[in-house]
Amino acid sequence: MTSCFKKGLKSPPESFSDLGAIESLRVPGKEEFRELREQPSDPQAEQELINSIEQVYFSTDSFDIVKYELEKLPPVLNLQELEEYRDKLKQQQAAVSKKVADLILEKQPAYVKELERVTSLQTGLQLAAVICTNGRRHLNIAKEGFTQASLGLLANQRKRQLLIGLLKSLRTIKTLQRTDVRLSEMLEEEDYPGAIQLCLECQKAASTFKHYSCISELNSKLQDTLEQIEEQLDVALSKICKNFDVNHYTKVQQAYRLLGKTQTAMDQLHMHFTQAIHNTVFQVVLGYVELCAGNTDTKFQKLQYKDLCTHVTPDSYIPCLADLCKALWEVMLSYYRTMEWHEKHDNEDTTSASEGSNMMGAEETSFDRGYIKKKLEHGLTRIWQDVQLKVKTYLLGTDLSIFKYDDFIFVLDIISRLMQVGEEFCGSKSEVLQESIRKQSVNYFKNYHRTRLDELRMFLENETWELCPVKSNFSILQLHEFKFMEQSRSPSVSPSKQSSATSSKTVTLFEQYCSGGNPFEIQADHKDEETEDVLASNGYESDEQEKSAYQEYDSDSDVPEELKRDFVDEQTGDAPVKSVSRETLKSRKKSDYSLNKVNAPILTNTTLNVIRLVGKYMQMMNILKPIAFDVIHFMSQLFDYYLYAIYTFFGRNDSLESTGLGLSSSRLRTTLNRIQESLIDLEVSADSAATLTAAEERKEKVPSPHLSHLVVLTSGDTLYGLAERVVATESLVFLAEQFEFLQPHLDAVMPAVKKPFLQQFYSQTVSTASELRKPIYWIVAGKAIDYEQMLLLMANVKWDVKEIMSQHNIYVDTLLKEFEQFNMRLNEVSKRVRIPLPVSNILWEHCIRLANRTIVEGYANVKKCSNEGRALMQLDFQQFLMKLEKLTDIRPIPDKEFVETYIKAYYLTENDMERWIKEHREYSTKQLTNLVNVCLGSHINKKARQKLLSAIDDIDRPKR
């Protein structure tokens, strides 16, 4: 007890063992403990008392405390000192006793617990003693009761049991010897999980009976059999790559799971898929090459796939490509179904693992699932890359420019379907295939487009601009070339499956063909189902329509035959939209030449060919969107060339611009100049060596077309080819309307960075088609009426009369007769070609405008004029307007103010005249000068007249 109380007393066992050395030390009782603990205490003071105890009291050596204290007494005793020393010892003893009491109370629960355990152990020992006593007593009874015979029976029973066990072992060994036969049967039945399970059980049983010599050889045989099963299992796994079967694959996966090689199986599966792609494409191409070669030469089998593709003939190219894609589809579909199988079974395994209690097995299964999932996801891109490379190699083996357009479109359609398969397969954009087919498509399309432009020039130069009779409900969607728009389906969805595919939600190709079929099946009967019914039969769309055309007028003998012919035209095939009453027919305005005609589109065979070309171009663009910009650019050239040809044939007239009327808008002139610079080849010859470079640069251009000599535009009887002009111009307008109709579709496929080109094409070119009407029909209007004769008649009129006249001049009647003749000739032309109301209005507007300007020019030629002469001018013009309004419905009369303003200018004062001249620049210098010299000369002086002439000269100077 060296430092027990200084550092704190030890644990109760140690403390009690140490108390043996101080047996004479009295331990306080329970009451004393209670009193000691109840006394107020100062822990620090108590610790100081314990520390003040001499070291010898803590010694483990036995010594006599009393003797020690007596020996310490001084020779001379002092009662007071003894009492003080005694009190100190008592205080030390009390502190120690209290400390001991605290330690004892602190350890008391452990003491009680240990005491209970000891008591329980004692009870158990007593029970064991009783059991042993009873056992000995029973053994003694058995020893006394059993005889030698009883022991013999027991020995025989023991031998019997041993022999039964031996017989069971022998039967097991016999079964093991026959296991190989059953294993072979199970492998033939493709019951791989059962075979592996049986083999593993046999191996386990063999290890149990390995002490038999015959079993050692069987064990090695079972190991060989297991390896053989793994080899056959690998072969079975390879069959999955071409024709996935759920039951077959389930057996294979169960077998690999029993072997504990699920990850190895997945590695092997990807290797088999890669090999399957290579073998499949090689065998397909080899079959076609050998079939076309017509012999059994084996030299082709030794060629590389790349070289083998070059031996495919053009006739077998498309069927071979289709079969190639079919075979690759089967491989990708098998991979897709493999992933589906794993997703389904992963969910089932997750559910069963959550219900099970084997955490180690669940973790291992989860790890395998994660590995398989990552492997399958990585394999998607890898397999698709292999497929792309194989197809790209096949495409590069043949020059696609040798194919016709329909065959080339079919090739693009197949490749487009394959790219769609790839996008649905792994989300890839098929960069390899896109780049390869894009280059070939652009080159092919450039050559094709060049040929089509040359054909278009030939069609235009041989076009007689006769009306192509089509039905009134004609739509470009009725043409074969636009069927893809009407069906609104992807190229890979057949029409028979269109309804089911679009009825609910969008179905992927893998979902659609998962249970059977192939998206690359060639539909031989598809074209037979496509029929066009766009041309009117014998000029009428039906017999009922022809009958109804005359039904209203069978008894109307007073209806002019001329109007009847105009009502239903047998030549052009225009049938009535509805019956028209007799009164309506009689009161019909002369300008409504198409009121009772079917509003069938006005177009020619050339227009129809251009529309068909546009449809073909859009087919290619729809199939291969990466070349959309090139296709739309070429489509715009078709429209540009057609527009330029119409302008060249019917609208080019240098005298138009000299009139100052601005009939050709600046936008139209800009468009025509752009077309001429970018598309029209104006060079006459390029034979010399110096012009070879220029000829190369002009390779993309087309020579300007020439109007057919069969088209006569100089005859007044036909209104200078008005029928041909109407057909040509309105066919261009119709073509522009079809381009407007196609704009949303073109905008949807056009790349975002190229959309400004499309917008510019529509805003600056397509929208200008209708503007060609003005210059084209202006030529007719300029020749249809003899304006020169009217000028001569006006020159013979005496304008310096002295009295106001009540009768208009004869030139007005002559001009009105010209308009009546013009109206009759329009009627004659309308019997050949329906004249739309906008065309009729433009013709009348041009004629009236020219007539009014001729009237002003005639007034400007007057040498002398009086106030009464100016009133006569107003009378003549009002008479002209009154009669003209009965001939036409155009309101207001064009350029009416142009004439009236010129006439009224005679009454202006000098100051007003100067301002009027500056404000009315629409009049020519000659007209303004004549107005000053002749009309105003009578009431202004020479100085004022000179001032006005100077103002006119200032206005005219910028025009020079």
C-alpha cells in the first residue's frame, strides 16, 4: 500500500487483498459507513489528511503499528501533546475509513452481480451432481439387465446399417459412372443449366467418395466434361447474335451464372457480336458476287471485304445493299433484345435480392449487374461504329453516279433508314455514314442538276405554251414525287403500318419490328399502288359536269352562241363551277372573262416537269437532311431559270423603261440581274485555249433559252400572243404559289445557319413572280390599241375655238372603238385560255393608262389653244371616261387625275404655276414646256414665261 491513498484507492479486489496486511485495522460497520458519508466533508481537506499519513502505514510489509507508535513516544510524556497526536490519528483514520467506505459503496453493484453469478453456478453444480448420480444409477441397472445376446443383436444392427450405407455409396458410384450419358443427352437438348448443375453435383459427390480408387478417374472425366460444356455454351452464346431467342438466352445466362462466369460471358458475347457483323457482311456480299460471276471459283472467298465490295455489279448493287442492311438489322435487333432481357431480369434480381437475407450474394450480384450494364452500354456505340464502317466500305466500292435517279434515291432511302436505326440504337448521329453519303450525294446531285437544267432549257425552247388541262382540284400532293409529304411518315415506315404508327405515340423501329419483320424490306408493289389522277378527261372532269354545263341553257335560244361558247369551252375543257342564270349571263361585265370558268390552275407541261423535279429534289433532301442546303440551292436555280425564261420570252422590252412608268420594280430588276450573273451563260463560244479557264468557271451556268419559232407574238389577231403570254406568266405565278406552299417544309429541314438564304430566296425571287405580269402584259397593251392614229386625229383638231363646243371630237369615238375591238379580241382569246381576273384588270389598266398618257401627249402637241379649246379638252375626256366606264369595272380609272390635272393647269396663275411645275414631275419636259408656251402664253408676259421655262429646265437637268 505504498501510494494507495495518495493516488486514490485501488479497485475493490486489490484493496481487499491489501487489507490482509493491516488486519488490525478496524473496518467501520454499515452504520459507521452511513455516518461517515452523511458527515459534511471537504474532499480537498480529506485528501490532505490522507497525504499527511506517514508512508510506513502504506507499506505492504507486516509491522506492528502499536509498537511503532509506542516507540515513537518521547521519553517525557505530555498529556496535551498525546491527546493532540491521538486526535490527529483519529482524523486520519476517519478520512481513510470514509475513503474506503466510498470505494466499497462504489463497487457494491459489481459485488452483488458477482455474488449472484456465484450463487447460480453453485445451483448448476448441484443439478449436475444429481444428473451424474442418476446416470450412474441407470448405467448400473443396464449393466445388470443386459445379456450377451442383447449385445449381439446390437452388433448385427450396426453391421446392417454399415452395409446399407455401403450399398447407397455403391449405387451413387454406379450413377456417377453413367452421368456422362445423361450429360450428352442434356447438351443435345440445350439444357445447359441442367447439365452444369448435374456436373457440379457429380463433382461434389465424387469428392465425397474420393477414397475409392474408381472415383479418381471419374473426377478428371467430369472436369473434362465441364470444359466441353463451356465450349458448347460459348457456341450457343454466339447464336444469340443473329437470331435472339429469349428461352435460349435465358438458359445460357443461367448456365454461366452457375459457373460463376457472368462477366466472362458478357466479354465473349461482345466478341461474338463483332465477329457476327464481319462474317455477316462478308457472306452477304460474297453470295451476290459469286452469283453474278456465274461460277464456283473460290478466289472471291480469299479476298478482303473491301476488295470484295468492288466486284458487286450495278444490277445487284441495290438488292445486295438491302440484304446487307437486313442482316445488320438482325444483328442490332439481337443486341437490342439482349439489353431488354438484361433490364428485365435486373429488375427481377433486384426485387428478389431485397427480399433475401444473403448480403454477400446480393452485393456480388449487384456488382455483376453493374458490370454487365456498363459493358452493354459501351457496346452499343462500338457495334454501331462497326456497322457504319462496313456499310461505308460497301458504298465506296461502287461509283454511285452510274445509277439512275430513282435507284440513287432508293440507295439514299436505305442509308437513311439505317441512320435512323443507328440513332434509335445508340443515339448516334451516324457521322461516318453521313459524311460518306453526303459527299457522294452532292457530287451526284450536281451532275444530275446540271442535266436537269439542260433538259429544262430544251423543254422551254420547245414549249409552245399551250395549256395543260388539269382538274380544278389539282394539287401537287397528288403527284408521285410528293407522296412522301402527304403520308407524313419517316422513310422507314411502310404505308401499311403508317396508321398504327401514328395513331398513338411515336414508335421506334425496334419496338415496331421487335416481334417480326424488317424495316429494309423492299416493297415491290408500292409503286403499283401509286396512281395519279390529275388530268381532266376530254376537257371535263366527269360526264355529269359536262351535262350541267348546258343544262341551264337548253331552252334559251336567245342567248348568243358566242356567250355559250364562252360559258363552256370544249377546247380548253373549262367547265362551270355552278349554273348561272340567264339574266346573270346577259348582264355579265365584259372584263369578267373567267367568271363562269372552272378555276383550274394554268400551267404547262414544262411547269409540271419543274414541279416534278422539285418533288424529286425534296425527296433527296428529306431522305438526306445534311445536303438540304445544296438541294434547296439547286431548287432555287430551277425557279430562277424558269422565271428568267418567261421574262426573256415575253417581258424583255427596252422601250418599257424609257416610258418612265417603272413597270419593272427595282426588286424585280435586281433579281433578274442576279439570275443573269449567277446562272446564265452569256458567252457565245469557248473553243480557244485561252478561254478554257472561263469555260470551267461557266460549268455551273446554263445558256439563255430561246423562244420556239412556233410561238407567234406579232399577230394582232391573237392580241400579240396573249394566250401564250397568259399561260406562261400564270404558270410562273402558279409555280411561285407551289414554292410558297412548300416553304414551311423547306424551312423545317434547312440548317439554321443557312436559313437567311432561304428567306432571301422567297422575299427577293419567289415573291417577284407576279410582278412580271406588268411588263409582259404592257407589251400587249402597247400594241393592242393604235395610239399613233389617235395622236394624228388629235393633231387635226382645232383647239383655238372662240366658243364653247357641245359636241366632242371624233378621236374620242375612234379611241373607244379601239377599246371595243380590244374587248372583243379578249373574248376570243378567253375561249382558248381562261383569263384570270387579275390578268384582265392589268391589261385594261395598261391600255387605259397608255390611252390617258397618249391624250396628254396629244394635248401637249397643240400649237394654239384658247379657253374654249381647253373646255373642249375637258368635254372630250369626260365623254371618254363615261363610255369607258361601261366597258370595264376597273375603279378608279387609271391615270384619270394625270389628264385632268394637266388640263386644269391652264387656269393657274404665274406663282401657282411655278409651284405646280415643281410638284408634278410625272410630266415630261415637252409637256410642261408646251403648257407654258401655248396654254399660258396668252395671260403671262415673256419674262414670267422665261422664268417658268428655267424652272422646267432645272427639273429636267438631273434626268440627263
